[in-house]
Amino acid sequence: MATLKEKRTCGQRCEDFGHFVWNSDTKQFMGRTLERWVYISLYYVAFYIVMSGLFILALYVMLLTLNPYTPTYQDQLTSPGVILRPDIWGEEGLEITYNASDKKSWMRLTNILDKYLLHDKYCLLYISKSIPFYFIDYNETHQNESNQHCPSGSYYIQKDFRGPHHTKYACIFTREMLGSCSGLEDPTYGYPEGKPCFLIKMNRIINFLPGKVGSPPYVKCTMLEGSHSTLQDVDYYPVNGTFDISYFPYYGSLAQPNYTNPLVAVKFNRITKNTEIKIECKVVADHIRTDNFHDPYEGKVVFQLKIES
């Protein structure tokens, strides 16, 4: 009959552990001699050096296949998304609500427009010598210094990098082109009068051509909920709410660091106060979708508007 295993005391267990850490009889440290520890250490050092080298080599070969100016795959970006300014988000999407008689209420909206037109900043990382930060500034002075006038009605195709620092040129777009929604003639953008301005911008897609030559994309706003007579008195800037095709194609932030997004300003001159309405503004063009169920902001933007008195 097997005997029960002897129960060891805490002191004996500590003694056994110390014997495992250093065995003075066999000169072993944690079960291995110094020679064996040297061999196994050299093996793992060599193993990880080889694995790191293979990873670096694979990464280097992959980077050789990438174009720094154009993404390899952009299959999901068939047409651009549309952005609205000012952009106040609620539970059901964009919800623009303000009190025309309350300066603090409408100034939070005009401040968004001022910030966007004056200093919408983005960062650009260069490997070569260049300025690390650029500011999108729609003021005429800045635009004349950074960009150039382009002939309207045709795509601005650039096959070479003739700009400074091996870049491509971009076309001028100034806030003066936004008419009464530029914030220059009326710094309040019509908000206290109940005639608010909204800025509409298309997201950038590299090498995207929105339509046929001579047929620029344009913005058209329609009423989804509310009185349709509200949209009978709407002003669009530039003329007819068009995005001139000279701003296309876009070649990427590395190729066009001074690229300025063209804008369309929409001014609603007759809004019924104290009534919530729902408006849809589409960008109409041959190659821009507006019926994507999975992306409701592809080619269009929908927002609710309510002006309180």
C-alpha cells in the first residue's frame, strides 16, 4: 500500500527553491551551468536578430511598392462626402438651432464660419526640406501668394512637379468668391436677420474628376420636411453654386500642400421662424453618387434648421 507523500514545511520549501536557484554541488544556476546559459543566450540573440532582419526586409520591400503621392487602393472612395459649416451635431444628425435675437446664440455659429475661413489648419509631414505646417486661409492676399489663377471650365491636369519643393500648383479660391456669405460685407453672415449662410465643401479624393469637361458640379438644396416655399428665395455663391472643375483633380497633400478646397455658400433668405425644417443639399455631377444607403453623406448633406425669434 502506497504511503502518503510527506508534507513539507515552509522552511523546507524555501530551502528547495534556494537550491534550485543555485546548486553549489553542480555549479548550476536555475538548472543550467554557466556554459549552457551562454549557449542558449547566444541562440536567442541570433534568432531575434534574424527575425528582425526579415521583418525589416519585408517592410522595406513593401514600401518600395508604394507611391508616396497616390494611395495604392481607394476602391471605397468612388465619390466624395459632403461637409457643412457650421456643423452642430444633435441626436439625429446636423441640427442647427439658434435665436436670432440672442447674440450669444448666433455668434457661436458665425464663429465657426470665421474659424474655418481664416485658419483651418492641417499638418503635413515632409521628408525633404519644407515648412512643416500649412494654414488654409481663404483671404485674397494669402491665396495670391500661395496659389495661382487657373482658367475656368477645364480640368487642371499637371503631369509634372513644377511647383516649389517638387510640388504641384493649386488654384486660387478666395472668400470674396462667396459673395454676401464671405463674412466681409456682413460679418454676421445674415444670422441675426434670419437669413443664414452655410458653407458646403466636398471631401478630397486623389485624382477624382467629378464630371464632364464644361459641366461643373453644382449644389442644389431641396426641402425634405417643411414648407417648400422656404427654398424659393435662396442665393448660391459662386454663381449657380458651382465647383469649378479647374480645382480638379486633387493630387494629394504631399503633391499639393497649398491646395484650397473650393466652397459653395448657400444663403436662405426666407426662413419661417419658430418652425423646424429639414433640408437636403446635393452636389449634382455625373460621377458623384447621392443614393448610397450605407453612407448618407456621400454626395449630399442633410440638416435640420430652426430659427427662433
